[in-house]
Amino acid sequence: MSRRSNSPPQSTDAQSVDKVRIDKWLWAARFFKTRGLAIDAIKGGKVSHAGNRVKPSKEVQVGDELSVRQGYDVKTVIVKALSDKRGPAPQAALLYEETPHSRQKREELKAQLMSQPAMRRHGLGRPTKRERRKIVAFTAKS
């Protein structure tokens, strides 16, 4: 018969953790909705640590610089606190700080994308009104 010790369970608060797996930290910081998505992004090369590709088991520490690409956005963040538990969004925002250079680059990209007209790939779905008019004008000439 085995005996269990009466020691308290291990706490994984933000203060008591020295290192956390990068996939858990990205999930806790709400960069990704699930750990599976975080792992897929890391394996796909969309997350880098100090400019180098990483594996999901890489451990991050306070002060590390991470680069996370999501779609067109590339965020460069500095780890301010560690947690392996997902909490509310305001609490998750305290785990990192985006660098000013990263924030500026994202705003420039956003302005550039907003200045361009919305593009639709040809051959997908129903033609727009403008495209229909061009089709009618083209077929009328033939």
C-alpha cells in the first residue's frame, strides 16, 4: 500500500515559474486560441526566438525577445512575465510588451494595406457589378 505525501500541490503562478515552454506561453498570452495552433505555428516557422526558429519545447524566460507572425502582422514582443495558465485577456496582456519598432512597422503596413483597393481573385465566386459591366461591354464589342 502506497502512502501519499501531504505536501501542497505545485503552484504554477506567474511569479513562481522560472521557465515555460514557448507553446504554453504563447497560448497563455493569447497569441493563439489553442496550444495545437501554437505548436503548428512554431513548427511552421512563424515564431522565432532572438531571430532563430524554435521548437515547441523551447523554454522562454523573462526578458526574451520573440517574433510572432500571424497573417500579415509580425509582432516582436519582449517577455515580461511567465505563465503556463490561460487567463483573461487583460491579464494575458501583462505577460509581454510589444517593441515600439514592431508597433510602428505594423501601423505602416496597416496604412499601406488600407490605401490599396480591395482585391478579389478572378474566377472566385460571382462577378461584381463592375466586372459584369466590363464583361457586357467586352461581349457587346465582339
